[in-house]
Amino acid sequence: MNEAINLLQWPAMVVTVIAAWLVGSSREGRRNVGFWVFLASNALWVVWAVSTQAWALVVLQVALAAMNIRGAQKTDADTDARGQNVSPP
């Protein structure tokens, strides 16, 4: 089990890189997805960090998750304000 947790850092890194690529997109939809992918990477990093007792990394990931939630909300609000990607009633 410890080896599986140790290997978790690699998918966490890949997910983080993919999220950064998406957030850097000029398309709003991709940016919004990027924030949610970043949240997944935050969760992966927290699992890995707790198992290695890297408490500073846990705190960092919680702070980054808060910023990613904020970014996702702002991207959704910007999209809704322009009347795009709004689901029908």
C-alpha cells in the first residue's frame, strides 16, 4: 500500500501539468475545466503529502484549492454574464 501511495506523486504531477495547460487556454471552457482539473490534482497531492507527513504541502494544496475554487467560480460567472454555456431552464 505504501508503494502505491508513493507512486501517486506521478499521476498528481501529470494532472497538475494538464490543468496548467488548460488554464492557460484562450478558450473559456477549457480554462474552467482547468480549474476543476487543478482541484483533482490538489486532492491527489494532499493524499500523497499526508502519507509522507509533508504538512507544508498539505497547507499549500488547501490554499491552492481555495484559489482554484475562486477561479472556477469567476470563470462560470463570466460565462453566465455573457449568456454562453447557460443550461436551459
